[in-house]
Amino acid sequence: MTTAHDIESAPELKELHLDEKHDGPGAAVIVAAGVGILVLGLLTLLSELSETVHDFLGSMDLGQGVGPLAGKTILAALTFFVVWAIIGFFWRKRDPDIKRMFWIGLGFGVAGAILTFPPIFTAFS
């Protein structure tokens, strides 16, 4: 898995004759993970703000007795997989700036994580 930039910075990689791989699929999963965490945080906040959303998320517990937590995690996981599939499809043969995608994914993830802290989401209720 080498790119032209890798060979320029480490010429010894050229001797290994590695296949060149695109960064798009990896970048897609990084961004999708951040989006999934952000959705989890937003659902946590919305569950506190709206009784309707709280009840809807609670109805997704599949009889396990965990309440709205199951609905939040199911929808966040589904969002992750859908976003990953869509972005991954479009970026499968591309090389987006992986560092930039890391920071974007991290930003989404941090924002979502902050929204899951009780002092934050209870301040809105």
C-alpha cells in the first residue's frame, strides 16, 4: 500500500514493489465513525428534549429492557454503516486528504461525545 508521496519520502519502499492502494475507503470509515458518534449524541439530546423521540427510541429496545439506549445505538450504528457505504462507494478509487478526513471525523466524534455527557444534555431539558 504505497503512494507516490510515500516513495518520495521513503525511497526504500519502491524496492518492495507494493501495490498502490487508494486512501478513500479508509477515509470513508473515519468520517462515517465520526458521523455515527455525532448521531448518537444528537439522539441523546433529542431524547431529553422530546417525549415523543424518547418514547420512539424506547420502543426499539427489542424486549431487552434497556429503554431508549437501544434505539439510540441502533440508529447511530445504522447511520455509521449507511454513511460508510455511501462515502466508501464514491471514494473507492480516490485519494482524499487522509489527515483532513481524520480531523473532520475527530471533530464530529468529539461533538457527539460531548452531547452524551449528562451535564450537557440535561441542561437542555
